[in-house]
Amino acid sequence: MAYWVAGQIADGSLEPAVGTHLIRADIAYDLGYPIELEPLVHCAHNLESWEESWGVSVEELNREAVDAAKQFLSEGPAAEAGD
């Protein structure tokens, strides 16, 4: 499920804030917050608690979430199978 949601974040079919929230609140929680999902969980926290005073735009946080999703996908089971 985490790979499916991350894939949707990476391909733009799911908003980063929505996707990272799903990963943090449902998937990572159910799995005991595995280290592999930590970057996406971190992005979820940033997007959920963002304030304008941070000096970083929501768009930048969204890009970070997309990058984290792509990184997660690149290190996933399919990538490991090729090793």
C-alpha cells in the first residue's frame, strides 16, 4: 500500500499532502513507523503543520514530498530485486 500511495504522489495523481498524510496516519502507524517511511512521515508532519512564518513555501514542501516518494520507490522491493 505504501508503494502504491508513493507512486501516486510521485506521478502527480495524488496531492503530496494527502498522500503523505495517508502514509503517516494509516500505513506507517499500522507498521510501527518503519525507518523506510520516515522521510514521508516527516514530509506529512511538515505539510500538516506548515506556517507561513517558516520561510519556506508549501510548494517547496510539496516538492520535497514528491522527491521523498520517488526516493522511497527507488529503494523499494523492485529496486532490491535487481541487486
